[in-house]
Amino acid sequence: MIAEAAPAPPSSPYAGLAPAPGTGSARSWWHVVRFVARHGLLRWVALGICLINAGVLTMRGAPWRGDLTWLIDFVPIGLLAVGPVVAGAAALDMARFGEGARHVEGMRFWRSPAAAVTYAYTIVAGGAYVLTIVVGAAVVPPVHVDRFAWLAVLAQVLMLALFTAVGTLLGRAVSAVLAGILAAVAVLALVFLTSSRVESGVALLYAGGSLVPRVGRGFDGGYLAVQALLLAAMVTACLVIRPGIARAGRIRAAECAVVLTAGSLVVVAGQAGPDDRLARTNARPTDCAPVAGVTVCMFPEHRRVAGEVRRELGVVLEAARTHGYAALVPARVEEASASYSPGGPGTAAIRVEAELEGQAPSDEGLVLGLVEPTHCTPWDLPVAEAAVSGAELSEEYFADLDRLVGTWLALVDPDAVVAGAGDPGPPLLAPQEAARVMEQFRTCTYDFLAGPG
């Protein structure tokens, strides 16, 4: 498959990449993979990927468990380490295997020594990368599989192929040690420059890398398809560039056109491509159970922490009832997500994040979720987003929110210190006043906006 046009000298390491005469295409591919794995650094690279990804997956108590979308977006946190390792090793292997093989570098680029190394690394290193995702998914089997999950994983494997292609490009240009160093540095810079989300368009190496739950969000197939095509184009461009190899003018012109086209596509897609890698979904919390007479619904992805959240929530709800603040207790509580903010008459929300990292449910966090009117939109932004963006919510709103939260926490534990040291905290609200504020919050009739001046 690789070198039938001109046999390599016996002393050349590349001779081991040449398939035996008469072998089929599939057997030739397997021959290439075996040779690079046996004589190169590929085995150690695969092991390194597994160790790096294992370290990433155990961060923060492995909060991704049960959420496949988040798992796929969590693993790329390690790309900052995986990328230089893959590129550096590929550059070293290319420099070693390419010695004495210049006579076959002029072949079609997809049958060149660089292509052979790229195929092997993509198959084995990519396989190790996918294996860590499969093992992670097996820890807590997901309840939902996004229809574009395969495309998100494919894009990440193509990122490994690009790291390899960059390494083989430099491995053909300079000495082995220098190639390894330059490839690692180049890919590190590439990850820094192109792995962050952009406001409009596709970022070449943006793969999520998120510590935020993905419930309520799903993969955007259009974004991932464009990203995969860009990555494939860049891999092709790196393989087409062959330093120091004499070729006919028309062939060189065609190769330059491929490189320019790939670069142009990356630039154009970065400015005018799909906007977001993730899309909002219509997912609703469907794992429901009664808690202190209240129906509490959570997302099935968070079932592993639902028991302890419900137990603590029951304490919070019972405290309000037994102290005469029954008007604060909703008829239904639903878990909020990135795309769903429950609320309205008789309905309140809770958010589950810290609990996924192994932390105990916080009374303050639960009460804030029950009280805060995140479902209200006094203008174009919901209350929660407006507070973060610096929009002018009234001081009275924040004061009433503090008093309502402080009152409920005092009912749960009168001895708890709600305010800072030396600060007595906001005055507690009487049952009637607390009921009035809560009703205005739930029905979005509260005057959230700051007055003029």
C-alpha cells in the first residue's frame, strides 16, 4: 500500500513499512500499524493518552458520571497535555522512519511515509482515546445518548490526527530531537490559539473541555460536521507539504492550492460558520418522587445524587411548614438546567452542581434555588443572567431576596450564621410578608428594575 513503486534500501527503517508483495489493502494497513507500534513510540503514546484521560476523568469527583454528553466534553480538558505528546512522538517517529526513505516521499501524499505514520497514530492513539470514553460511560451507564455524540468523538479523534500530521510535517523537515521539541511547542500553541469558543464561527480545536453540567444541552450536528471537515482538510494540507522533495510544477501548484484552500476554510468558518457547538434541548426533569408532600423532579442523569438532595430538601420544606411559613412551600419542585428554568405559581426550582462533585447538599443553595425567580424576564434577559451581566436590578430586589433566603435558613437552623462575622444579617420577614414577596417572585409581578437615577 505504501511503497510498492520503489523498494526502500534494506538499511532504511521505512523498509519495514512496505507491505509484502500481493497483500491486500486491509492487510497493508494492519502491517503499517503493527510496524509503527512495534518500532516507534506509539505504544507509549497510547498508554500516555489513557493515563492523562484517566487523570482528567477523576478530577472534581468525576461529576460527569451518568451524563454522556458531559463525559465527551470533559475528556478534552486533557488535550493540552495529549496534543504535545502525540505531536512530539509522531515527529520523532517520522524523523527516524524517514531516514533513507526520501526516494518514496515523492509518491502520492496519501501513500507516503508521513501518511503511514499518521494512519497508525490515528488508529491506535485514537482508539486509546475512544477507549477511555467508553470506559467512562461504563462506570455509570448513560440514560440518554445524543444523536450526534459519535460526531463529537470523531472530531476529537481528527484532532489527534491533526496533531500527528503536524508532527510528521516537522519530522520531515528537521532532525529528530529538534522535530519533537518543535512539534510539541507548535501544537501547544495551536491548542491555546484555537481551542477556545468564538462568538461567531467554528473554532478548529474547540472540543468543550467543560466543568459545567451538560443537561439541557445537546451537540449541534452542523457545527461538528463543519469542524470535522476543517480538521480533515488541515490534516491533508500537512501531508501534502513535503519539504525538499522535487515535483512537477503542476503537482506543486495543486498541492499549494490544497494548503491555501484548507487555511482559507478555517478562516472563513471561524468568522461565518455555525455559532455554537451545543444546542438547547427540550429535556425536562422526569425522575419524580414525593418529598414532604411536594413532587420533586430531577434529571435522570443525576439520579446517583437524587437521594441525598431529596433528603435535605425535605428538611428545608418541613422547616417552613412547621414554623408557619407554609406559603413558601411550592406544590412542585423541578431541577433547572442550561435550557430550562422552572417556575411560576406553585412551582420552584433547584440546581444540582456541587453535589455532582461529591459535596453534600447545601441548605443555602437549595433555598436560593427555591426562592430566586430565575424564570422571570423583566426585559430581554432572565433575572439570573441579568444579575451576572451587570444589568441594573433594583437594590430592593436584592434586599428582599436576601431577607427571604435568610428567613428560610433561620427556620431550618436558627443557630446557623447566615451573614458574615459581626453582621447580624437581614431582618427576618414575618409569615405574611414572606408570602407576599414569594408570590410576587413566582408570578413575576415584582418590580425588578432599578428606578431612573
